[in-house]
Amino acid sequence: MIYQFFLDTVRYFAPEDALVEFKRLFFDYHSTPNNIDAFADLARILSTGDRDEFANTLKRCCYILINNWETHRQGQAIGQLVASFTEINFTIRPSAKRNIRRLKSWLKFFCESQDYQDLALFAARYDNNASCQHWSDRYTSYLLVSQYSNTNNSPEQREAAKVLCQQLKDRFKFDLAMYTARSELEHKHPAKVENPTALGANVLRLIKKIVAKRGQFSHVNLAHIFLKQIQGITYGEFKTFLLNYLIFSVDKQTIVEILKTHLNRKLEKLYLDKDNEIVNDALILRTCNKIFGYLTTEKEKQPSETFVFLLSQGNPLTLVMVLLKLVLICPNSRTHLENCIADLIRYYQQFPDEESRWVVNFFEIFNITFSIYADNDVQYNLIRVKGRQSQHAEEEDNLDAYRIFSQHKELCGRAIAESDPSALDEYLSS
């Protein structure tokens, strides 16, 4: 009855009126002719003393409202809903009845729980006071993954989290593509595009370095070659092949040896009872998920030894590329990886900004790399700048001789010749 009440309310009432009905029922515990059946059900929940049932009911009603408001582009109401929890008066009069005492107590418990923190993520995108944001707010899309991948959450919460997660990822991909394209135009575009990353102007060189791996040694091609090589082999052989694949093309030999030692020690003991079986998709998925743990978070969702070591050596890009290689051979493992990234974000949230800059650098590089490679809707290429000579076009030392060309496959409408920068200018101005 409570769920149906809010489904009807959000469908037929304006957002501000629906919010009044929400607060009247859950915060004021006030019965009206409109909510009489919902009020009766809430009273029964309070009478039974089942706090978990109350919390689940409250959450689901919030996400019923959020989903409907999001569908109708009424996002400000979402921010007002979340903010309304900060306005609750938790004072309990001595003469208050048992149900009211329980309601106030349970609301306070909810506001101090992870459930409320999860809910607050949906209001962050409508907060215009960007200067007050915590560094972790930049990675809300990853914090939402655990909500939509957790089957214990309500369908409404999972759907709301999935939709917002994809919206945030798409927004970042679009902003990154526009920034890289316009930043390197010889004649600057009049509409300035903000840098969507926290890396400053250095992000352009980083993107060139990421994109420069092309031809037969591109990350995507190497993944295809690897998948062909492992067809029909045993799981024991697969682990050997996998280790070689992951360390292939890692620049620094010292890092190669460290990765090889750390991962080999883990892989040797992994699923020993499967070593003589032919490798299959399920085994590949389980193995990739395990390696993500070795490389990011292990015990009680804390940073792993390998993660801390690689980042302490100043090699975030190397680690990100290894993670990317795993996702390219097993796309279904990406959700688990993003859950691991979310665990890292939550762990480092406790540290001040100045102590978190090194790990923020990793999160930024991860975000950029996966925006470029893990999806197929934006394509990045390097374009030779006319008049600049380079014998080895794609070596890192010659990256300044190239510009980045980012093309959104759905938005572009027509292909733009790489050799004609004026066509790019024309597209961007249209």
C-alpha cells in the first residue's frame, strides 16, 4: 500500500506536492484522507519493531520518487528530497507515543547509515556549490556500481543507480572528447570547454600516450590475439599465457619483474583443481576477478600490497593498463573491477585532500583510460600536424607532432578526414 501510494503520488502530483506527502508520512507520521492506507501499513511496521523493514520501505519509496523525477527531468526535486533528511527534528517529547519514538529513532539511524550515503549520491549532480565538493565526488559513477550490482537492493534502487551511473559516464566521455578536440585547434574555438579532469593541461599528453599504442600492438589487437591463442588449452597453461600477456610491453624492466613475481605467486595457487581442465569463459571471469583483487583491494576492502607498491613507485598508468588488458579479454569482469575501484575510493575518502593527491592521480588516469578504451561510442586517433616531421610518428618522444582527434560515433554524423584539420574545425563549429 505504501509503494502504491507513492507510485500514484509521483504520477499525479507536482514534485513539490509529492515531497510534502513523503515528509508528512515518514517524517511527521501524520494521517490524512490521501495517505490513510499507507499510514496504516507504516503504523504496522513501527508496531512490529522491525527496523530493517522500515529502512527498506523508506529506501524503496525514495527510489520510486527518484526514478520518476529523473524520467521527467525533474532533477531538482531529487536534491530537495535528499536535503529534506537534514531538516528532520529528532527531538522526542517525553509524552510521545511508542510509534513516534521508534520513527524518530529509526530515521536518525537511517541518516547515519550507508543507505543514506548511497541516497545522497543522487543529489550530488544537482549541487551547484562545486567548491565544497570532496575529491571523491568526481567518481560518483563508480560508487553507484555497487548499488545496481547488488541484487539485495530493490529494483527501483538498482535501476536508478544504473541510469545515473551511465549518465555520469557518458557526460564525462563527451566532455573529455570535446576538451581534447578543441584544446588543440590551431584557431581556438570561441566556446571554451572546461577540462573535465583533475590533471590540468598535462592530460592532453597523457591521452596521446594512451592512444599512441596502435597497429598490431594496440591493446585491442593484443587482446584478440591472446583470446585466439588460449583456445583449447588447459587452465594451467592459460595462467602462464595470461601472465605473459599482462606484462607484455610494460616499459620498465623493474616493474615487469615486480608484477611477474607478485602475480605469479598468486596465480600458481589459484584454482589448482582446475589446472588440467580446458579453460572456459567462466574460469576466465573468475580469474580476472581474482587478479583485480590482487591489484587493487584484498583483505577487508583495503588497498592490496601490489597496488600500494606500484603507485608508490609512480607507475599509475602501468597498473591501469594491466587492468584494462584484463577487461579487454573479459568484458563481463568490468563490473567487479569497478566495485574494486569503488572500495578504493571509499577507503581513501578518510584522508585529507593533500594526502590523497597521489591516489587521485590514479583514479583520474583510470577514468580517462576506460573512457577511451572500454566502450565503443567514442573513437580517439592521433592526427599528424602539417609541417611537422617525425620519422617515428607514434613514439612517445614525438607526441608533440600529433593532435588528438576524438569522434563520437553517434553524434558525428559524417566521417572527417584525418588529413584535413579544417574539416574538424567545421564540425566543431556546427
